[in-house]
Amino acid sequence: MRLSHSLLALACVAALAGCQQQASAPADPAPAPPAAQAPVAAPAAETVSAADEARQRLEAIVAGKHRAEADRARDAFRHPVETLGFFEIAPDATVIEISPGGGWYTDILAPYLRAHGHFIGAIWDESLPDQPAYYARLNQQLTDKIAAAPDVYGEPELRRFNAKAPSFGEPASADVVLTFRNAHNWIGAGTAPAYFQAFFDVLKPGGTLGVVDHRAKGETATDGSTGYVTEQQIIDLATAAGFRFAGRSDVNANPADSTDHPKGVWTLPPSYALGDEDREKYAAIGESDRMTLRFVKP
């Protein structure tokens, strides 16, 4: 992932500010008084790396008052600062978030990219025939949220796509594609290969694909119907599309999740598909065990 030119420039200026150029000595210097001490060089100014500055900005946004309390409650399970840090997203990047739903991550990504980058929310095209009703509902919810706070979100783009034949923009036009807890749906629908190929197509060479999803136990592939899929399924889908596997993080791991719940992953918070039945038990488990995988387009 390329670093922001503006951040590198700031780091260079800060480093240079701590250095003092020594003046040329006069031809016949006068001797120093016996009690004089050699001058002490001023300490160099501390510099902040681009990664540190990006993290500080993410932390400030995550703590922002624009985020709903219900969304803040999920931070302990979703670790947004660490997750986005693992994906190495520069603040001047063009980032596409796939199916952002109500905008949990959009609340963080759009403000982060507002000044120097470009956020694109890839949303379902609800105008196509026979689309689920929740497509239109979530699209409107996200549209209203962004429109209500332009000082927070700037001018992000909402780009519609056909869920059965996905395409996300001009080839090689994005730096990063992110998908959070979506891939199991595509596996269940049989459209996963088309999605991963579309991600590959829209990314620039060297671009990043970041995937977070519910992680199944063991190595046996699943049909996605419980919400859980294996890491190997995602790796196979991405590498078949042309990506290089670049690493995994356990930042969103939850060893307490057995993954064998009566209503699949939706048994756990925040869905609580069983209602009040064993609610304390599932609340104690927390959100699902999740894989966090990074891929790079060669």
C-alpha cells in the first residue's frame, strides 16, 4: 500500500526542523574564555510516522460524537482502529466498501477519507426487478445519514451495483476494497466467484482487498447458511481471482465462540435470533469469531 505523499512530506519537514546547520568558523577565531562550556546541541524534534498519524486520526473518528451509542457498543468486538490499521489504508486512498448496510464502517471510513481520499459505498441497486425490500430500506438509511452531516462525511459516493452480476467501477480505479461480514452470503448464493473477480478488476495493481467474515471451525467448506465459512474458502476465492494472499490477523478472533449455535451466527449479539432465550449466555460469548484477511492485486 502506498503511503500518503502529504504525510511523508510532513514527516520530512518535522525531521529537518530539528537539525541546525553549523555556521562556518571565522578565519581567526578568538579563544574561548576559560570557564566557557561547549554549546549543547538542541535535541531533534520528534517525528510522527504516517502509520501513527493515521492511527491517531482513526482513534479520534471512532471516538466522535456522530457515532450512535449502539454502534460504539460493537467496538469491543469489531476493533475498527486495529482492523483498518491492518489493512494499511492511507488517508488519500480511494476506498470501496461493499454493501455497507446501515453504515457501521462508513461512519469511520468516510470521515477518515473526507479531506484527501475518496470513499465509495457500493450499495445494491434496489431499482432492479424482484429485489428484497431491505435493499431500499438500508440504502435510504445510509443516504439520509450522509446527507444529514456533510461536515462529518464530506461528499462520499454511493455507487449501485447488481447483486447477481456485480461490477464496482472502472478497471484499476480503486486503491482498496473492503468487505465486512458479506462473503458468506455470496457463497450461499453461488455468486462469490463473480464478486471476487469484480474486486480484482476494480483495484489498481498493488491494491488491497480486505475481508472480515465469520470463521467456521475446522477445514471443511460450508455453504454459508449458518453465517460461518472457513478461511480457506475465502483464500481460495481470492487467489482464484488473481489475488496474492498477504496475511491474516486475529484482531477479531473470539475463542469463546463455538460456532455451533441453533440459529447460526445470528444467535449471537447483536442479532439475538432466539430473543430472550439464553440471552445472557450468548451475551457473554459476544460477537462471532472472525477472520481478518488481506490480499493484494499483483
